[in-house]
Amino acid sequence: MIPEFIAEFFRLHQNSLWVVTIGLDLGLTLLLYRLYGKTGLYAVIVLNIMLSNLQGPKLTTIFGMQTSLGMIIYSGIYFATDILSERYGKREANRAVMIGFFTSLIVITMMSISLLFLPADLEYAESAHESLEFLFGFTPRFVFGSLFAYLISQRLDVWTFHFIKEKTGGRMLWLRNNASTMTSQLVDTALYSTVVWWGIYGFKVALELALAKYLFKVIIAAIDTPFIYWARNWKLGEKDWSDESDAADGERGLRDE
């Protein structure tokens, strides 16, 4: 799909590929939000949940540190929920969190069921089955760790975002965006690494993976700050606002400096 000369360039420049992927993820989030409002953000969360589950098992090296590839896409979920929090209020953000949780649960369940089907007696069928088994042969440790870390950290992200917003009177969007994401990502990384990586690789490797993963998450949170200012200032029209959401809370964010 990707032209060979571009693929070859990024194989040789992995750090650049990481930066480009972050920009692409944030840019596509803004595009879907611009086109479809909060529905687009719900779609982003569902897509990122599925993609991070696919990419999660792949470990790569960025800036000399080993980390999970799914970390990039997973961090985009926090960006989407922060936009929902800012523009539509706590209720809509928490609704999106639960949509993401049940999406992840459904994906894990259905893919686990699909592995119960035996492959056909064809040349490529067995290898395709083995590939799916490698990606979706979820252990109880992974299922519990990923779902538990996601739900706790996402709810904390929404709560912290609105706590800071209330304390600052709707000012300093940069502070609540970064502080809520960095705090919740710390909890997410600690929970996931303890439950999943520690049991697989041992404490030392789990700690190294956790520190690298959290460092990259902090960098992504800082990078997305101008993007959330951009999203907040868009005028999408009254039809995008839900009567059931905390619209007034979202409107107060527009007074932010």
C-alpha cells in the first residue's frame, strides 16, 4: 500500500516515523471531529481501541527505548475524550469512555470466539489462523489488565479534567489537558505494566517498558495541546450540541484564555 521509497525511508528513520504517526493520529481525530462533531470523536475512540489492541503486542525501539507500538494510537483516545470534556461536558466524555470499554470487551470476546473455528484445509488458512492466534490469543492477565487499566485511567482523566476546569474557572486549557492526561496515563501505565508486563517479562523489564511508555505518553500529551486549542475554537453549529450533554459546561470552556 505504501510506496517502497517511502517505506524504505521510514525503515531507516524510525524516530521520524513515530513523529509522523502522532501527527497523523491527531490530524485524523481533528478531521473526524470537524466533519461529524462528537459522533466523529466517538468513532475515533472506537477505532483507536481496535487499532491499539492490534498494535499492542508489537514492541519497537524509538529514540533508543523499547516500547509498545500501540501506545501512540492509545494516547489518541485521551485526546478525543479531552475534546469531548471541553466542548460537551463530563457526561458526554464519560459516555465515550464506556463506549470504548464495551468496544474493547466486544472485540476481545468476538476475536477469542473466532479462534475456536478450525482453519480450512488450504495452503494459507493455517498460517492465517496462527497469525490471528498470536494477535488475539488473549490470556486472562492481558484481558483483565487492559480493561481494568483503561476504565480506571479514563474515568480519572475525565474527573481530573473537570476538577481543574472548575478550580481555574474555565481558564488554562493547557493545564487541564496536560495534567489530566499525564496523571491518568501514569495510572494506566502503572496498572497495565504491573498486571501484564511484570507477569511476562519480570520486574526489571516491566519497569523499563513502563518508564519508556510513560515518557512517550507525556510527550504526546504535550504535542496535542495546540490541537485541542484548535478544536475548541471551531464553530460547528448548534446541531452538534446535545440537549443531554453538559452544553453549558462546554460553553464555559470557550472563555478560556
